[in-house]
Amino acid sequence: MLGAAAETRGSIASVVDTYRAHGLFNRWPIVYLPTHGASGVAADARFALDTARGLASALTRGRIAVHAHVSVRGFWRDAAFIAAALTARSPVLVQLHGTGFERFYDECGGMQRAALRALLERAACVAT
């Protein structure tokens, strides 16, 4: 599962905290890989690098399912992780958090729109 670090405020971290509180992580073999946090650019780069390593390791060990919590603010950062999972033929659940995706899409250029559509169309499921 990919998303915000535990100390991050916002809908993604809140949802993951609820999953934890209700025992989801105890019942299933879920590995949570934070893609970003609230500590600034350097910390976010460290999160992204650690997540890239963790995801690459999991993908090379065998086929896994990936559940990616995504917001407009970090869409392109998370798109790289989603693309890696899709390239490895792993099923991906993309869970969109927050509002503004329609506006985000409208403001994208042609290549960005095509990339965004390709990722979401290849996902096993897109949840809002």
C-alpha cells in the first residue's frame, strides 16, 4: 500500500490510520510504503527513494497487488510508482483522495492527459 506517511495530516493519512485502527494491517500481509510526508522536500525525497526501493524489491520477489492512495498534489510522484507496478503486471487499485481531479485533468497538456488516462485505464480499479 502506498500513501502519505503516518505523521502527515490529510485524508490519505487519516484513511490509513483508520485501516490500522480497525485491524486491517493485522489481518492481511500489508506492507505500507509512504511516498511522502510533512517534513519538507528533503524528507519527501528520502520517502520516495525508500518507497522506490521497497516497491522494486516487492515487485521482483513476485506478483503483488498495489493499493495506491493518490491526491492531485502528488499525482505525478505517485504515477511513477503506479507505472512501475503496472509494468510488472501487478494489479493496481488507485484510490483518489480529495477534490480537484477534473480541474487537474483539464489543466494538463495533451501528453499529461494521455499519461493520466493510460494509468487510470490500466488500473484494476479506481476508487474515489
